[in-house]
Amino acid sequence: MQIGFVGLGKMGANMVRRIRRDSDHEVVAFDFNAEAVAQAVSDGASGADSLEDLVAKLSAPRTVWVMVPSGEPTEQTVRKLIDLLDEGDAIVDGGNSKWTDDKRRSAEAAKRGVQYVDVGTSGGVWGLQVGYCMMVGGQQEAVERLSPILDVLAPPTAQASVEAIGPRGWLRFGEAGAGHYVKMVHNGIEYGLMQAYAEGFDLFEACEYDLDNAKIAHLWGQGSVIRSWLCELAARAFEADGNDLHALEGYTEDSGEGRWTIEDATAHDVPTPAITAALYARLSSRGGGDFAHRVLAALRNQFGGHAVHEAGGREGEGR
């Protein structure tokens, strides 16, 4: 099939690369950064120099995947696409939008006969290699049309999961907003897991023994109850920046999903003490972080390529 792709940042560029590398699907790519478009073209995509140009190069019914920063950039892009697209076309938001925004945008798009799909995407900068976990919401018809692209982007599903969700590695949960709602809770859980690892390694830093954090993280990845991809990334972080993570400042950003999770949990009288404490820990890091906060910053850098604050006050790109 043919798909338009808007936004060629860390994840968007890799998604385009994976689609072209692993399938015969056609991609028309646009970004305000001309160098990013040129790279996509070298990866096998067709380039566009504007949203208007991208839409003109797609055949009806068109599908345009938006992978730009959440908030106003996504809002402006979706609004303009609604005006440019025709009845039967579809917009896919693969960023980290709030699910309530998806519901509103879907209703606005429907007035023009444009379908809307929200795809909560997890996988970070590693998705090119291992694939992306995708949590999908939107009209069934639009999702079915998008499914060949989702199949290429998704990782091979472990056999144990096939009977539960099917072999695709992605799942539609309902109408618009459902995908990003599941992704929001996913990220809230991620906050809690990361905080637990950070506190554990903080204790190692303070204890009487001379411990090697990288070796501990590697060991825990071998059959331990707490083995996980985050644990593997902790090992990588300690190897890259040293067991004391001396090159990093313990300053940890948040992208909003943890706040939204807590907000909705409160509205439903669902207690979320671990997720709430994890968010507050991130907030406290901004006044000058300790070792646990350096671990959090390192983990975010490892899985998402998120910028880190280097010791000495500089902000550095992900390594």
C-alpha cells in the first residue's frame, strides 16, 4: 500500500526506514527539515516539500501517518490535513497525544468524511531493529486499511501470545482515543518500573560494598524475576557512562502521560500510589538530582534517545 508520513524525528525516520527496508509499501515523507527528507529518500521513500505536496502525491483513499511532537505541533498538523484530505481518506496520529484530544479530532475529521486512527507507539529508538508495540484506536475500516503497515512495524509476536492477541503484534482496542488511552497507562506503569530500578541502584551506590552496577543489571537479566528490557538498558547505560553515571545530571523530564494517568485515575477513584510517587520523584529531580535521578535520566536516554542534562549544566543528545 501507499502511506504518507509527516515527521521524521528519531522515531518517525526509523519507522519509514523499517517500512521501506522490510516491505514493498510506498512511503511519501515530509518534514520541515530538508535533510531529514533527503535521508528518507535515500532509504527508499519519496520526498515531499510541504503537506500540500505530500497529499498531492498520494492516491485515494489516502492514509497519512503523523509523527510529530505532541501538543500544538500535532494539533496544527492534523487540522491542516483535515482541510487538505478528501472523504474516505484517513489520518493516523502515532505520537503521544492525550486520548481526549483524539476523540475531539476524530469528531472534527468526521465532519469532512475523513477517518481518524490513534496509534500509541512504544519502542523508542530501538524500534527499527526489534519493532514497535502499537496500541490502536479508531474506525474499524480505517484500521483494517492500515493493517499492512502495522504488520511491518510490529515485532514478531512470541508464540505464547498468538492465541491471546493474534500474530500481528498490535491490537485495536476500540474507537478513537482507545489506543492512546492504553498507551497512557503503559507509560504510567513505565514511570513506576523505572523509579523502582533507580531506587535500587541508588541503594547500591550508598551501601558498604564496592558493587558493579552494570554487572548486576546484566545478571538480573538472566532468569531473575525482575528481568526486563529496562534492566537490559540499565546495563547499557552503566557501561556507557560508568557505574556512577558521572557524565549525567540527575534531571528527568516527563512527557505528560504519567500526569494524565494520575488525573484519570483520580477521576475514577482508582489509587495509583506507585505511579504518583514516580512522577513526583521526577519533579523533585529538577531541583538538583541524586544518583537515582541520574539512573532515571540514563534509562530514558537509552530507550527513547531523550536528551539528557550532562554534568556541568549542558543538555546533550542521546548517546
